[in-house]
Amino acid sequence: MAKFDKKGFITELEDDEVFVFGSNMNGFHSGGAAKTAIDKFGAEWGHYEGRTGKCWAISTLNTRMEKVSLDYIKWQLEDLVKWADRFQEDIFYLTPIGQGIAGFTREEIESVMPELPKSIIKINW
């Protein structure tokens, strides 16, 4: 099982665990959960959506560093759910995507969130 620090942030993942973080369409992972993804869990610089290292990236900002549409975030979350359904042995830790640098509210993100399978666990929401 993943290891967490005292603030509830993931510090280590098992082989079957995936860190889900908010990204931007430039694939610049220089702050927040994206920085953790690149520093600790193998996310690749320039990779802005889907599986990268032990991570799953969800774009919340476009190439001009402006918010993407909530519909686009919804589509990406639905894609994550499909992946989780296909790879049921994996556990996905969903960080508060879009709620940091991108500036979405929790309510905005949750308004487009599909029903999550048990294998997708929201952390620090």
C-alpha cells in the first residue's frame, strides 16, 4: 500500500499503484502534484495526458496556461475510469486535480466527475 506523510501526501507507491495529477498541455510539471509526479513517480516532462511513469496525467490547463473546459476534464476523467475498469488490479490515487494552479474549485471538478470505481481513491480532497 502507498505510504503517506503526516500531511496526507503520497511519498511512495507500490508497483500496482498510480498517482493521478493535474497537468498542463505543455507537459511542464513544475508545481504542485505535477512536480511530485515528475520528482517521485516517473512522470515524463512534456507528457500531459494519460499514463506516464507510475502516474496518470489529466490536463487542466491548455498550452497558454489557461483553464481547459470542464467538459474536457470530464472526458479525461471518463477515460481514467475506463482504464481503471480495464486494469482492475491497479489502484489510482486521485489528487485534487485542477484545484491548485489551474484555479478550479472542488465543486467545479466534482460536477463533472463520473462515478468512480473502488480502484480510484480520492486523496486530499
